[in-house]
Amino acid sequence: MLMDEAASLPENIQLVRNEHGRAFLDISHPRVKARIALQGAHITSCVPTGQGDLLWMSPENDARPDRPIRGGIPICWPYFGNERPGPSHGIARTSDWRLTGAVDTGDMIRLSLELPRGIIKHHLPDDDWQLQVEFELGSSLSIALRTTNSGGRAQVLSQALHSYLPVRDIHETRLWGLEGAEFFDQLTGVDHHRQQGPVTFSGEVDRIYHGHASAIQLDDSSQHYLVVTREGSESVVIWNPWTDKSQRLGQFPADGYKTMVCIEAANAGPDHRVLAPGESHTLVTQISRV
Ligand SMILES: O=P(O)(O)OC[C@H]1O[C@@H](O)[C@H](O)[C@@H](O)[C@@H]1O
């Protein structure tokens, strides 16, 4: 985004740069405060008025422009994890996006960004995609990621909105809404496990639940639940790195696993999509505190 475009932003939105030169959109609205990095169209904070942050951010994040951000909501696209050769979780989270729209509706801020096609072509010369994201920031957070196959042949898409959510204490955290769902355990490579009761945490968890579309409630034994809903998604990734992996992860403190969990609205594993020429698919997640 150019500086002269910043001049036409609504007064509640400012373009700022950190000491490393990374550009952020800072939103300060009567209903919400939020921050979005232009690299990755990556939301790093969303604080509805009167609430705590809906998102977890690593305190060790140095936010240098050449590294993915640890926390918030990385956009994993056009493949999840290592489903294709290349950087983990694809190219969108480390690429520079362009702001295409910013509106203050009174109740919320609505922001649209796109990943320029030239950048996609540069990284993935054999692919033909258009990619846009829309954020709705108010008393809750909603993200809609729209992918269009702009090529002449069918293309495979897998992806995730990799939401890092705060918890008071992971040992006392339960996820409701996945009871009875089937999951693929990424740690063992074994599929078709069935979830018994709520998801609890006493070690590393890295699972793709599939054939599942309903809401998930994050219960960390505090007064409120975080509720995660999805559209265009029949898979959800649940991840906590626990002790050993926390030591190996970049920009992640050794005890970081205690205060976060990822609930990632996805099209991953068996829920990957095949888009015909001209076809679009929109992946949506909404996070609210109730
Ligand atoms: O370190 P990255 O590339 O940000 O990935 C973090 C985690 O992302 C999760 O979605 C994966 O299921 C994990 O396997 C992975 O470790």
C-alpha cells in the first residue's frame, strides 16, 4: 500500500511502521481496537471494547518483515502445512498484501485486502489464483478468505485461518463441540480417531478434525467462552505444541504453550477443495466472546 492511499483511510485507521519497517494498519474505533500487518494480511490483535484480546500473540515476536508472525491469525494458503512442497503453510503469510477497501459502518470496521496476482505468480508460476480477504472488526471478529481459480484447469486448494487464541491455563482448558468427531492425528499419522468428550490438553495436540462444521466453544474455566464458528469449512485443526515443540518453534517462548491454543478453520486433509476454472471458494471464521 502506498502512503498516499493511507491519506484516504477512515480516521479510525492509521498506517504505522514498526522499528523493523513492517507496516501495520492500526484500528482505533469506539467498538474495537485492532492491528493488521500488511505482510500476510495478518491480524495480530483484536480487542472489542470492554473485552480482552480475542487473539494470542507471542511476546517474543520481533515482527521483522522477513519472518512469519507467531500469533494472531496467519493465513495458510494455497496449501495447509506441508501438503505441497514449499514453505510451511504456503506463501500468503509472508507476502505483502494490498489494501483495497476500508469502511467504517458505525458498528464495525470492514477492511478488504488482496494478494496481488503478480506476487502469486512469482512464487507459484504454475498456479492461477485470485485471493482476497475481508475483515469485519467490531464486537466480534470475522474473516472471509475468498479464492478464485483464474486459470484454465482445475486446481487443488487447501488452507487454514490459523487462529491463535488465548487461554488462562491450558491444563484447565476444554474445547466443546467436537464430541464424536473424527480426526487425523498429525503426530502419529493415524486417521479415524473419534473424539470422546471435550478436547483436553495434557501433551502435544496436532489434529485435523474432519467431516465437522459446527461451532466450537473454548472453555478455559473463566467467566466467558470464546466461540469459533466457520463457513465453507468441514475441517478444523486443533494445535498446542506443549513443552518440547515449544522449545523448537521460532519466536515462541518455552512456556508459551500454557496460554494459547489454535483452533484453525480449515480446508485441510480430506477437506481440500478442487476448484474448476472460474470457481470461487470462501472460507470464513468468526470469533466472539460470550
Ligand atoms: O511453525 P508453523 O509453520 O507456523 O506451524 C505451526 C503449526 O501449525 C499447525 O497448523 C500445524 O498443525 C502444526 O503441525 C504446526 O507445527
